[in-house]
Amino acid sequence: MRLASNRRATRLFMIAVSAVIFCSTAFAQQKSTPKELFYDSDGNEVSNNEFVDIRMANFHYPDKTIVKKLEDGTVEFRLQKIPQEGAQAPVFSVKTIDGETITSGDLKGKVVVLSFWFIGCPACMEMEPQLNAFKAKFAANNDVIFLAMTADPAANVRKYLAKERFDYIQAADAKAAMESFVFGVYPKNIVIDRAGTIVYWRSTIKAWDKFESVVRRELAG
């Protein structure tokens, strides 16, 4: 009887010791992992995904992210401003693969969502299903135009689209129009407001919620 009681007490003691060790280890791990906070150039807190999108918007530019470590171990990251946002979009004219001419003047009063891509761009191809799903969210709204531009010839684009879905209006042979935006990498995703101002400038996208909120904000404005 006493032996069984001793074994029970020993087992309870070992369970208690294990619990203390587990809690201590978990606390130590939590304490050793500093909290990270992300801010845009205006000091607004952003998600980790949005932080990545902003940093990658012009990743060929010198990185000017400000990193600050607080006394409690918290690390703050403050991003530089995306210089294209707030600038007036350039005047352009493109021809769609159906032979229609579209100018920037034709699009005034509309919210314009642009995508720059080219055939053979792996990152562009990876994004196409997501861009299609994104466009579908605004299918009932005639005040937003989804326009894709590529420097590839129209015949090649038509051949590509016979196999791959990309639901934006497609403008081919658009090298001059694209170069007027002075960008460095593909893909490029841009939102232009009703007055012709660039309000969103990204490359690849992780924060799709931010992308959507920008378009909806401009449509509501």
C-alpha cells in the first residue's frame, strides 16, 4: 500500500517537474523571439505581407528601410515611400489584341487596374489565376477597367491566350506605353484613380486584401 502510494507521489512529482520545464522553455522561447512591427512611410502599421509587397515594389532601388530596436526587444521597421504613388500616370495609347485603341484619356473617370507582363515570365504566369480571381470580384462594376500590357506581338499573345487564361483586356505591342511608366521589373501591378493619379504600385502581391481595399476605396471615392 505504501509502495503504491510512493509510486503515485513520484509520478505526480515528475509530471509537475515536466510541466515546469515545459512552461519555462516556452517562456524562454517567447522571450527570446523579439516582436516585429512594420510601418509604411507615413507611420501606419502594416501587415507582414504588405511590408514585403512594399519592399519588393521597386526592389532594384537601394533599400532605405529604417530599423529601430526598442528596449523591450521589439524591432520596428519603417519603409521608404514608394515614389510612383501620388504621381500622375503618363499619357499613353495602346491597341488591344482585338484591334481596339485605348488611350489614357479614354480611361479618365474610371479606376484603372494595370498589369505589365510578358510571355515566358514565370512570376507573371504564377499570378494570372490570382489576378483572374481578383478581377472577378469586380465583375458587376463598370467603373473599373482591368488592362494588361505586354510588348509581345499580338499574334503571339493570342496564341498564348488560347492555352492560358488571363481575363484582363489585353494590349499587345505596348512597349512604348509601358516604358512611359519607367519601371524596372516584371510583373508590375498598378492602380490609377479616376483623376489619373497612381495610387498603388507593386510587383508581385502577397497582401491581396490591401490590393482590394485600394480598388474599393477608389471606386467609392
